Amino acid sequence: MNDPERPEPWYRDGLQFSCTRCGACCTGAPGFVWVDVEEIERLAASRRESIDEFSRRHVRRVGRSYSLIEKPNGDCVFWDRGVGCTVYPARPNQCRTWPFWRENIETPEDWRAVGKGCPGAGKGRLHALEVIELAAFESIEPPTSDEP
């Protein structure tokens, strides 16, 4: 992150983002919400379920990794249209780092595209370069996990 060979990023002065809990990133097209064993444990505890029960009901194996399951319409299993994210305080790291994913901050155009679908991107709290890069370079790739 502090590589002297790397030029300063275009977002060096920070980026604004405040989650509106609108659900745009939780609903719609199918995808993957990658979780590791620690996140599964945290989510299970937040729901007062055993790890086994939680995993059977809410987790699928994808290759050597784990992802939360989705509702038939592609929405996250924990998204409730009337309430919002029902596990927000315990949400996975992939959700915590949104919208500061590498592909979203590569260029100003990428960031503007995020703002078209996310009402909180480009508005609200200013996040410092260090915070953005910690989120962006924290792994959101499928974690290889041991059995939950």
C-alpha cells in the first residue's frame, strides 16, 4: 500500500461514502458473498444458531470456498425488504468493505459508475486514503476455508 514505486492514486484525498442501507448491493443479480470460518462463526453467533445449523441453512460450498446462499430472486439470504440487512452488525468483510473494492476505485469513471447504483457512494463521510486501501486490498477473493 505504501509502495514508493506506485504512483499516488487518484483518490489520494479520500472518497465520500455513507451507507444508506438501501440494499442495492444486497439485491438483484446472483453472485457470491464470500465468507470464511471466522465470519460464519460471527454470523451464527449473531443469529443465536450453532455453526452447523447456520452453515446448513445459509452457506454453500463453491469449490474450496464458502458463500452465503441467495434467495431465488438473487437477493442475499439476510436481506429483508422491510427491515434491511438483518445481520448488519455481523455482516461479512466483503459487505463491510463495499464500495471500496479494487474494481470500484481503479479509475474515477469506475467510482462514478458505482455511484449510479449506490446512493451512498460519493456522498456523506469522507474516508481517508488509508481506510480505502485497507478495504480495497483486504481480500474479497473467495477465501479458502477449513470446514465450518
